[in-house]
Amino acid sequence: MEYDNKEKLSDESPVKRDEYGVHEGGIHDVEAVPANQLSRSLKSRHMQMIAIGGSIGAGLFVGSGNALANGGPASVVIGYSFVGLLLLFTVQALGELAVLYPVNGAFFNYAVRFIDPAWGFAMGWDYAIGWLTVLPFEISAAGLTIDFWRTDINIGVWIAVFLSILAAVQIFGVRGYGEVEFALGVLKITGVLGFILFGIIDNCGGVKSDTRGYIGAKYWYDPGAFQNGFQGFCSTFVTAAFAFGGTELVGLAAAEAADPRKTLPRATKQVFWRISFFYVISLLIVGLIVPSNNQDLLGASNSNTKASPFVLALRLAQVNGLPSVFNAIITISVISVANSCTFASTRTMQALALNGMGPSFLKYIDKKGRPLWCVIIQIGFGLLAFINEATTGPTVFNWLLALSGLSYFFVWGSICLSHIRFRHAWKIQGHTLAELPYQAQFGIWGSYAGLTLNCLALIATFYVSLYPVGGPNLNPTNFFQEYLAGPLVIGLYLFWKCWTKFRGPMFARLKDIDLLTGMRALDLDDEPPPKSTYRTWMMGTFR
């Protein structure tokens, strides 16, 4: 295969399709490049921080408390490790695709190209809607964290403050997003590392103010490592998915990276540390020093920081000042995730519109590379945070969040399936793996494993939605609050199939899949990166 290193195919130019979204012609059909393009100003340090700490937030610091109470410490560690493992496979697959095709919309575009336009449409809007609805929740959660110190100030004041800060960040475009994520990411990582060190010392009896002395594995025997049996174990998956949600943003940011070929492989390798250290190790420590039957955990939600197992661990140790410090870290983390919400939803909506799968005005990009109308819509959704002022606010937020948690499994599974079909199309059309600028460290079999694990997670979540911990069983309200994203995805898929009058095959034919459009030109003078193998994987992870 020969590349013309003097000419680039536009990263913003989608495959040319007819009015129904069906591929019209050959692999070289490309639409005209829009007048303005997204700014490519994310540096290596931005990409690595997005990968390591981009979405560490209330899902880990607070939501894990509910998982600990329902499933016990062993269920939390196994459940989060399970989701972390499938994400490790997923992000590696995404890295290979994003290095070769650093297009706006990333995995949405990959699903359209390698799977089916209707499935890509469903994934794109499901992902965008998920982040649109998470934003008001995160802003509201940031306001509620202030209640840890002050209960006399109306939450509406803090919602207005945080929403104004978020809107101000958007003025600086993707560079503002990158700098904010870098700064807040450093604080989050420092907080997690500090907690792990404290937890080890406390568990060994080294904190004088903690009257419990040496703890060891005491709480794994009493009240026990597992709670509520298989139901309790399955209940951890959606919580873990919400906590890990946003890991895939490193692929979405590829379209705005200055040099994705160099920065993306490094960033995807950092996900190993994020999963194994910042999630699994920190939650293992929490399960050792906080009993799962602690009554304060029963009030754990993604916004009630007083029930955070991390804050509760510091309170049980009776260390003055540290609970307030960690609550401040949680506040920062929630603001960081809210910032990621804006980036993820706006770029996905703009890519959808660019492919003719959304209102045309959404594809507008101003001279500074900002998808202006998409940003306005996202900030508008942020105003829904004021619903918390109403007595029915928690109920509304439960339904909004029902659109997001489960949707991650669909998106991650679609990334793995896209990579599988890409590899098969790449081989069928006469290309070799040596031509790829970056290869997933687990290859195509890693994507098969990731797809299988995603399907198992969806089945387990379906089961616990029908038979939740504590009941009631077979309750429609409980089921749809847990599994609403499923019917939404199916509805979006069928809508686009009907809109396009069921034109085209159920799956894109491998021999007809476009492998050139959106490919960033490669410099043939550059030495290609060494091939990743199982023997070199651990060494590569340390780089």
C-alpha cells in the first residue's frame, strides 16, 4: 500500500453518503472540507492526563459506596476489575483505530463505517444524549458537595457558580479543556495517591487517632467479603461503568491532538495504570478499612459526599481536617467530569451533523475551532441542574442518569466490534499489519475478549434490573431506571433504518468498507513504531 505523504485526506471529511446515510461510491469519495475545522492543539501532556485521570470523579469517590454496601468489598474489587479489563481491551482497539483515523466523532464514525450506518447513528446519539444528561447531574453534585461545609446556602447559588465557570472554560476551546483537565487531573491523582498511602498506614494500625488499631482483613470476614449474593455482585457493574465512563475520551480527543501518532499510543498505555492503581487498588484499600455494613454507606449516591467511602474512611480514622481536604478533591473531580461532558457531547453532535445524521446547523465551527451551537446546547442542558430545587429533583435525575450508565457498555462493545471488522476488512482488501502505524497490544483477540466481556456485563445488568438487591422483583420502574439505555439504542437504530427505508445490508460488506477516507497522511520517512507483542506489553506499559 502506498501513501502520498504530500497530501492529507481531511480528518473532517466523512464518507460520502446519499440522503439516507448509505455509502454511495468508491473509497475516494470525499465531501468538501468545511470552512473551519476543529483546532488541533492538544499536546502530549494533555492526552496522557486525559487518559490517566480524565474521568476520575464522583463515580469512583462516591458511587463506589453504594456498590460496597450492596455487594461487599470483594464484589467491588472483582466488579471494577472486570469492567477495567474490558476497558483495557477496548482502549487498545480504539487506540489503533484513532491513530490511523483521527477523525472527529471517533467511535461513532467507526461504527458507521465498519458496522452499519444505523448502528453508528444509534451509538452516536446515545453517547451524546448520555453526556448531555450527565452534565446537569454533575453540576448539581458539585453544588451538593458544598453542603459538607455549608448547609445554609441554597444549592442554586452553587449551581449558577459552577455552570458559569464551565461556560467560561468553553471560551478557550479545546485548549481550555486540555489545560483544565491537566490541572484538575494532577490534583485528583495526588488525592488518590495520598489516600492509598494513608489507607495502608491506617490498615496497619499506624494512625494513632484510629482506636481500631490493626485492621488487616477483618472486614472481609465480618461482615464478609460478599453481600447479597449474586445479585449484589451484578449490581456493581453499572456503578463501575459510570465510574469508568469517559475513559474512551482519549480516542475522541485524537481529532484535536497535534500529533496523534505519537501521543495516542502513549496515552492508551496509561490506561493500565489508571485501572489497576487508581481504581482497583484504591477500592481494595477502601474495602479493608471501611465495613460494608456501615449505615452511612446506605445513603451513598453520586452526589452525597457525606456517604463517600473515601471520606468515611478518614472520618472513621478520626483524623481532623482530612475529610474536608478529600471532599474538596471530590468537588474538583466533579467539576472535571462536567468539563469532560461538554467536550464529549459537543464533538459527537458536531460529527453526527457532519455526517448528515443531525441538524445541519450543529456542524458549524467558528474561526477558533469551537462547535459553537453544540456548546450552546450543552450549556443549555446544564440549566436542568436547577431541577434540584424541586422536591421531585432526585426522581428526575434518576431517570436522566438511566440514559447514561448502561450506554457505556454499548459504546465500548461497538468499539471492539468496529476494530474486529476493521482488521478483517484490512486483510481482505490486501493490506498487512506492518502497514499500521500502531497495533493494539492485544490484537484482534483482545477485541473479541472485550466484546464478550461487554455482552456479559449487559446480561448481568439485565438480570439485576429484573431482580434488584432488596427488591421489588420484576418492577417496571426499577427495570427501566437501570436499563433504559437498552430500549433507547434499539429505538434509535430502528428509527434510522426506517428513515433510510432499510437501504443497504445489515452489516457493511468487508470488501466494500472504505479504508482511506479520514486517514491522516503518514510520513514515510518516519521509522514505524515497534510491533507490540505479549512479550513487550509490560515493558511498553511502563513507557
